[in-house]
Amino acid sequence: MSRHLADHRARSSGGRVKHFLRLARTPRETWLRPRGASGATRLVQFLRIDRGRSV
């Protein structure tokens, strides 16, 4: 028995994969925003709170 006519799909050109790889290779400046000078201060405050110190 052969397949039904609806089961015979034409070969794709790989457009979805090409698009995904193009997006994966481009830098994402919108997601990886550079931190300002307050980044170090925030880290110090976070570690202080994490240690349980309030002052």
C-alpha cells in the first residue's frame, strides 16, 4: 500500500532553519544590555543583604 495523497509533502528548502541560524548568529544587543556604573554597587548591596547584614 502506498501513502495517501495528503501524506506526500514537497521537500522544503530549509527556510525555517536558515532563519533560525541567522537569528542565532546575530548579536542580541536588546537582550544583553550593558550595565551602568550602578552594577557594582547593586552587587555589593545584594551580597550585604544575602549575608544578613542590615547596616
